[in-house]
Amino acid sequence: MLLVLDVGNTNTVLGVFAKSSGTRYDQLIANWRVTTLRAQTVDEYGVLFRNLFSMQGLEPKEIHGIIVSSVVPPLDSTLRRVCERYFHQKPLFVEPGIKTGMPVLYENPAEVGADRIVNGVAAFEKYGGPCIVVDFGTATTFDCVTAKGEYQGGVICPGIGISADALFSRTARLQRVDIRKPARIIGTTTVGSLQSGLYYGYLGLVDGVLERLLSEMGKDVRVIATGGLASLLGSGSKYIQQVDEFLTLEGLRILWERNAVPEAEKSSKRGAGKSR
């Protein structure tokens, strides 16, 4: 089995892929979303991951590969040790030097977040190009991929959660509310008015950015949404055509396959080492 980890500023998403047939990890058999805690120790993360596995009836010893996409550098060394201590695997990190199969047209390719490359690779593999991926995370990112499969660039906006936190922290009399689509746009209560403003206000931001991106890229562009609030906001957008909840996990699986050493080659290297 293959373990994939997408480490974000707010949440970490884990997925386990198995081989349904042949040699490819093509079946997502388990996934979890947990809070990203920078102060957690190696053992605390190890216990958490093992407990998640136990609840699904999975064994850590069945993991034969791990790939990690992280935008939280202080956690990288911790997660590396978790993988080595609790899964006995050296993890592959999505970082400069990894084989992606996707040219990056950024002025400085090293500036592009690992999750954005992963999303671009997955979207082009699954839906073709040109395409735009809207990822609703701590920040909302719009990632543009050309018809040739090149990562062109994109847009970064504050996420809807950040926008809501700013509103509530700066207003003494406004209470926190769940972010959801209200029954009607005209709120007749403070809660309703807040939900309407957050939902439709943010939806206007998303569609406004997409409208300008599409005018620059052309109309024949596939728009895919992913991330924690993709289902909520994607269903209300004029331009989002597809909501793919597990796009980032799929991208990690694809990158693992492009970088993993085949088992036959591993066996041959082990055999050569013993012969010497």
C-alpha cells in the first residue's frame, strides 16, 4: 500500500492507496483529515497515525511507500522521522528535483508551493489541458495549466476561513457563524446576513477571478475545484465544472509512480550488493 500526505497550514489530509490489480496503486481505500499541529512531537504524530490505521483495520507494516507534499517546512523533519520510525519507510517529499513531468513557467520555479504542483499534475492527468484548479484551503489558490501540460502560474487569495476570522476578530458584536449557503441572499437575522455575506461575497471573489483568468486563457478551459470547501462553493460557481475532493491525493499517487524505483530494480540492486 501507498501512504500519501498533504500537509497544509490548517489541515493535513492522509490517504492510503492499494493495488486493485497489476502493479499500480489505483484504489483509494482510506482517507482522513486532521488538524495540522506544529508543536506535535514525532511520537504524538506516530500514535495519531497508527490509531487512524487501526480504526480502518489497516496495518502500518503494509505500507511500502510514502510521499509527502508539505507547505509547513517546520514539520518536514518531524514527519520524516514519523515515517521512518513508525512505518519503516523513507518518505519522498515533493520538492525541487522531483520528477513531475510538468514544466514550471514561474520566474522562480522553487517559489511554487508543492501542493500547487501536485494539483496541476493531477488535473492535467485526469482532465487534460488547458485547465484551472481552484483549491479551497487556508489560502484559495487558482493554478493554471496550459494545453501542453505546463504549469503557467496562478492567483493566491485569502481563504474564506481567514476572511471570516478577520471579520469576527475586528467586530465586537458580530458572532461567529457556520460558513454555509443561506436559504436566501437577503438576511433577516444577523446570522443569516453574515452567512449570506460570507458565502455570496466569497463566491463573487472566486467567479470574478475565474472570469478574468478565462478571458486570458480562452473559453475552452476545464475548471476543477478541490479542498475542504470545494463542494460548498463549487456548486454555486458559474465557472467551476468539476468538484474533485481527492485531486491532491491523486496527484501525490501520480508523482509517486513517476519517481518510485520499480521493485524489480530494487531487488536487482539488493542482489548486486550481496554479491559484492
